[in-house]
Amino acid sequence: MSSNYPPPTPPPRPHIVRVVPVVHYLLLIMLSALVVLLAWRNWSAAPTRPAVVEPRAVTPRGDLAEEELAVTRLFRAASPSVVHITTHSLRRDQFSMRVLEIPEGTGSGFVWDKQGHIVTNYHVIRGADGASVALNDHSTWQASLVGVAPDKDLAVLKIDAPADRLVPTPIGGSAELQVGQKTFAIGNPFGLDQTLTTGVISALGRTIDSVAGVPIEDVIQTDAAINPGNSGGPLLDSAGRLIGVNTAIYSPSGAYAGIGFAIPVDTVNWVVPELIANGKIVRPGLGVAIAPDQLTRELDLPGILVMRVVEGGGADRAGLRPTSRDAQGRVKLGDVIVAIDDRQTKTSADLLLALDNHKAGEQVTVKFLRDSEPMTVQVTLNPL
């Protein structure tokens, strides 16, 4: 029999507060704070310091290696010959109308003789109105310009310093140089005077363009660091002799890339006396005026076109024929010089280089084409 009464309601469960996790969190926070406090006290606590602290004892170095001694001796002997060159230009102040000297740049050079001649690169003094030369003893002297050879990137200055302050650089030779032998460059890169860098001869017989656009041949390539300000300084061999004049670096990025160039000493040794004696290189010439290289290329000629022959000159006496016009006004090309002493001459620079090793009065063998026919004559060179 069913009941109409609802089922009894179960009694409510007692409410239990879970305090265990909260206690754990509190303990963890307190423990972390204690660790941080202890660590800070250990860090900040002043250590016990001794009353006196002595410097460490110097470990004896012993003698320098023989190679190091050789380099230091070389630098001591060579550095008195190296000079620091500062160029300046003249500017007129627009308000006071006074002429002022404005610094332009710096470079290096070296003492050539006891008469005060200083050798440097032409590009170091190019465009300057004056220059001063600082010797190794820090004395400074106003320099006068003696002569320049732009196509060799060489220049000679002169200072009126006493002979006892001048230490000429010993001269070496180019013919005996070998790839791999040591090189030493002394100069003033970035205005830092008396800087020594070392390296080796990386290659010989290189050709670079001078500031005049004429190639300089037989240039020395070295990995001794050459930087701005080194220009005009000496490149020395291990005997302390001059073997070149530092002139340029190869740097696609503008920074030193391990390839520097120096004008060979054999070139320096004949150019500098010419500059001292004459203020310029007295070149021998054939006694001809030649066509511009551009015209030679346009006419597709295999050599140098003779435009004019100097009357009474070596080429005139040898019978070379100039370019002329016939009775109808048509241009008749002159002789085309293709070689001097078996050296090909395709450009005006080739002609200059072919005559570099000759002097006025000497004879050279000139090979040329006349109406496409090869011919050869002997020409006595004239001074230009």
C-alpha cells in the first residue's frame, strides 16, 4: 500500500573550510623572503680587508727575441729620418681682409740629404700653398717647394734646418728585391707620428696610375699597413735601407685591406736628383707632337700617330713624316709609331714609359708604319 507522505530530507552536510593550501602559500612566501634577506646580507656585508695591499710582483721578461731586437734597432736608427708634413692653404678673411693660413692635410716624408731636401708624394702637397716639416726632434720648419713629378707621384721640399739635425735615409736597390722579404713602413697615419708597421713584399712589378694619369711601373706591393698619413713615408728593408716610397693602398671599402703600394727606390733615385737640379723631370723626346689617344682609338690605329715633326729634332733628322693635307685638302695620315726599342707603344703613356730609361743624346730604335708598311729608324733623343 503506497504512502502519500514525501520522502524524508537528508540532514545538511557540515561546511568544511580548506585551510591547508593557504598555509602552504604563506609558508612558501615566508621562506622565499628569508632566502632573499640572507642573500642580501651576505652580499652587502663588508669583507674583511687587509691593512696593506701590495702590487703583484713583476715576472722577469728576459731578453727580447733576436728578431724583436732587430726591429727595435731598425726603428731607432730609421725614425730620425722620417718627418711629419703639414700642408696649408692661404685664404683671405672677408671682414679683416687679412691673409690666413688654413691647415689642409698631413702626410709623411723623409730626409734625402744634409742640405735639407725632403722627399714625399706629390699628392701630399698637391694644391697646397705651403707646408711645414716636423723633424723627429719635434722642431718644425717652414718648407719651400723644390720640384714635383706628378706622373711619378714624387715631390721634393727643402727646409733650412742645421745639418746636424738632418739624418738622411740610407738608399737600397730595387733589382735585388724578392717576394717574401720583410718590409718596414714608418710614417704618420691619421696624424699619429712615428708609427711602425711591418710586413713582407707581397708582389713585384705592379703597375698603378699616378695622379697625372700616367702609369707608374715596377711598383712594390706590400702587406705592411699603409693608412692615410703614411703617404710619402719610407718603405725599408731589414737592413734599414730605403726600398720604396709608400704611396697608395688598394681598398674597395675605403679601409686598409692588406694591399699597399710603394714607388720603387730605383725610380726615386733618378727622379729626386732631377727635381733638385731642375725642378722637374727633364725628359728626352723624339721631337714629335702626337695625336690624342682618343683620336688614335677612333681611327683604330695600332700605335701613336705623328701629327707634327719638330724641325731640326731627332725625328726630323731621321725622316719621320707628320700628318698633312694634300692639294685637295684631304688629310694624309703621318707615320704611326708602334714600338720603341721593341717596347710596344699604343698610347702616349706607353711612349713616356718607353723613354723613361733614356737620356737626351741617346739613340733609340723607332718602329713605325708608313702607309701600312713597317719601317725602322734610329732617332737621337732631344731634351724637352
